[in-house]
Amino acid sequence: MKKKKKLTLLGDILGVFFAVVIFIIPFYFMLVTALKSEKEANLLSIAWPSKLHLENFVEVFKTNNYMLLTAFKNSSLITVFSVAILIITSSMAGYVIQRRHDKAVSILQAILMMGLMIPAAILPTISLLQKLHIYKTMFSMVMIEVALQLPFTIMLYRGFMASIPRELEEAARIDGCGKFQTFFQIILPLLKPITATVIILDAVTVFNDFTNPLYFFPGNENATVQLTLYNFKGQFASSYNLMFADILIITIPMFILFLFFNKRIVAGMVAGSVKG
């Protein structure tokens, strides 16, 4: 028993050590760099700044005619609409896939698995959006994010749905509930743990997306938070103090979201793992 306790303690110590190395040190480096002058920051040293420059955070907001505020608005709208559509469509699809076991559903699951593995084709997608006259629109950007996250989100809901007994649906049918009424009044309220997980995972992915807005939503008026990093990265010179200040600012919304939903994340991820 004593040997087992020592091994457990050693594991805890190693876990804390690796957590500090992997997470705390990089965060500390970003923080101290964001508080330095441009000259000090360009040395890329981990040393504490000789003088704190809190005005760096104000400068980040003022850059390019307050582009960061526009970026927050765009990223927030894309994230909110994308996550809302994903929750509704994925929960319904996961419900059907879990409850039905015919050939059509098997084919659909195979298509979803392909969606998890095959990357988006950028040039054909841009060409299609241009032909539909929706290129560089909020609508097209939301639809692209939904399409990319849909397979993974459906699989999450499908896994959780296995933990919900069929007897609840049978009782609802006996009481005269239709299919939609059964889903929205009986099933959907029971999906709160996995919905919290979906909100965190999909919101972080969409909000922090860099590549897709770069290709499908270009232009200063369409800037998202990740694209504001270009403001401080040039071909010949970089303002690392402002860049890291920008990074710290744009991580705050998702950090708050994580704190709000973190208790439900594990419950949502492991639920349904016992039943098939």
C-alpha cells in the first residue's frame, strides 16, 4: 500500500510539473512580453519588464481604427449562430442515428466519418460561394463553420443518446406526443450535459478559427479576432508586445465560457460510453 501511495504521489508531482511546463510557462511568457516596451519585447526574453506598459492593451484596441472591436463583433456573431445551428441540427441527427438501425443510417454514418477525415476544398468552395453570390458574407461563413463541425458534433450527441432509455419515448407516445414533441419536450432537456460540452468545444473551435475566415471571409470590415494578429506582424518588423497583448485579450471570452460550463464538460464527454 505504501509503495502504491508513493507511486500515486510521484504521478501527481509529475503531472503538476508537466502542467507548469506546458501551460504556465508559455502563459507567463505571453504576459511579460505583453507588458514590455517594443524594444524589450523584441528580445523575446522571459525576464520581467523593467517598466510595466499597460498602455499596450489600449493600443491594441486603437490599432487600425479599432479593428479589434469589429473583429470581436464578427467572431461573436459567427460563433453564436454556428453553435446554435449545430446544437439544433446535430442533436436531432444524433437522435435519429442512435434510434434507427437500417441501411440508410449506416450509409449516413459512413458519410459522417468521411466528413471527419476529409479536409475542406478551399478553391472549389470559394468558386461555389461566388456563383451563389454569398462569398464574403456572414451567412456563408456560418454555414462553412457548421458544415465543418457537424460530423464531430453529431457523433457526440449520438454517443450521449445511448444513455437515455427508450422507455421515456414510449411513455411519451402513449400520452399522445408526436415525434417532434417527444424530442423537444422529453429528449432535448435531457441533453444538457452534452450540449454544454458542444458549446465549449464548438465555440472555442469557431471563435479561434484562423484559416477559414482568411479564405472565405476576407476584408478589414470582415476581420475576426484571430486575423487581428496580422496587425502586429510585418515582413520586416513585428510588435511582439502588442501581438501578445492581443492574444491575451482574445482568449478572455473563451476562458470565461470555459469557467461557466467546465463542470458539465466531463459528464457530457463520458456519458454513453458504457452503453452501445
